[in-house]
Amino acid sequence: MYFMAAEQIFQNPLIGQLVHYLFAPIVKRKGASDAKAVRETLRRIRLGESVCVFPEGNTSFDGLSGPITTAIGRLLQASGAGLVTYRIEGGYFTWPRWGHSIRRGGITGRPMRVLSPEQVRDMPIEQLADLIRDDLFVDAYAVQQKAPVAYRGRRLAQGLYNVLYLCPSCQSMGTLTTAGHTFRCSCGLEGTYAQTGMLQNVPFATIREWAHWQRQALLERALNAPDCAVIEDENQVLYQLDTQGHMTQVAQGKLSMSFNQLSLGDFTLATNDLAGLDIYRRNTIMFSTSQGHQYQIGSAHQRSGLPYRDLYRSLLDRKG
């Protein structure tokens, strides 16, 4: 079985060589459409190989499966292959996207559906994409409520600042710190991350609820002042990626984003010219432009990349 893998994995030469040797993956760029990865996927399937695709393209920050576009339906039909859908549960609490450690608990997986090549071929693309969305969708908190599992580990709250970037008490951004199983804001807000994944002593019981609230609050700020930056981080570095994935530094300084513009140092880009924006691992921001340029943002200090992705996705929804 062949897997798709993010291009950024191969920026470390040693790890990249090892991954290539063990898995010969199909390399895909985050934050951009990638025709080369599509062609390679089709080539391997037509050679009779099996390919595993994670169509969300990301693990979850808030416990809900990410969006899946209709492109997966088009890719599947173009391949002429059959389909097996497979749902994984428990991964969010075992190895949270925002966290820094694996927790002892449990992960389960099971096949949901098997379709023949003929069934795939005869199904409308949107219906096929809907089927995949339904089969793969997981609400980690709903699963946990039905059959609670304790996920044990040290420093369970470590990394929460990667996902919880806006304080519900003082409305400040980027002020959360953690110690052990607890998290706090400089304003005095203090809570605990329990082994069940629930939040205690704060206004929201789950990360999902907090994340939904902060996304809406961030969008409101951007709409109320579309030319004013609603997210800012100092000491950032912008790299441009060539077709081989090599990076060249093009700017450094303050990173900021408003409803209308993304800027870093002397680099500026209208949000209408963004072709994609995503996050690699916890906080590496990747984006592409409508002109086909690819960029990566590095940080000299700890900061969350999630508000930038949240605002970008909200702007997509808003602008239709």
C-alpha cells in the first residue's frame, strides 16, 4: 500500500531518505493543489497498486474531522479503482494535533464500505464525495461520551496554546500557558485538562466548543475592521519554495493578517490572491498564491498558526 505524505517531511534529509526507502510515498504539498501528486497517484493505481489517501489532508485540532472536497470523488473516478473506506477513532485523544506527547488510551479502526470499480464509476461525483465524508467523519467528543476512555500521560495540557489562542475571559490572543495538566491566562483564568479530554473550571467543557467560539470571535473582529490586522506575531521568517521543495528566505519581521491582507515584513498579499493556506504539524504555516507561488512561514518563538488558518477558512466561507 502506498501513502500520500506531506512534502515538508523531506526537508530533513535523513528522515526524508528513510521515509522514501521504507514507503516510497506520493509527495503532496500542503496549502496548495498539487497536480503532480494526482498524476503519480493515478499512475500507481493503473499499475495495479493500492493507494491510501487521507482526504481531509490534516489531523484535527478540535476533535472534528476536517472538510473533504469533491476533488476526492473526481480523483477516484479518474483512477478506475474500487474503494474501501476506513474510519479511525480515538486518535484525537491519543495523539492530539496540538499536543507534544502520545497518551495511553486506545485507537480503533474499521472498514466502513467496499465499492467495486463499477459502482464507483456509475456514482455521481458529489454523491461519491458525500459517501466518503459520511464514512470517515468522526466527532471525537461524541465518541468519548458514548464510551468514555481515560487517556493517561504526563503534562496532558502541554501544547493547548496551539489550539486555544483566544482567552474567553480577557479576550486576549496568545496569552495561554500550561504546566502539567493545568492551563492559565495572565488575566487569572485557570483550568484543567482531564484524562477524558474534557476541560474543567473554564467556560467551555471541550476544546471543540472553545475552538468554535474563538473562530466566530476572530471573524467578527476581521469583519468589523477589514483593513486592520486581527492577528499579529513578531519575529517570523518567510520562505519561498521552488518546484523541488528547496526554500529561499524572502522576508522577515512581523506577521499579520486582516480580512483583506496577509503581510510579513515587506511582503504583502491580498487575501483574495491566496489559493490555499494550511498548517504542517502543529504550527508551520504553508500557503500558495493564485500565481502559483508556494511559501512557508517559520517562527523564532512559540506561536499558534491556527488563527491564521481559521481566519482564512472563514474568509473562504464568507466570500463564497
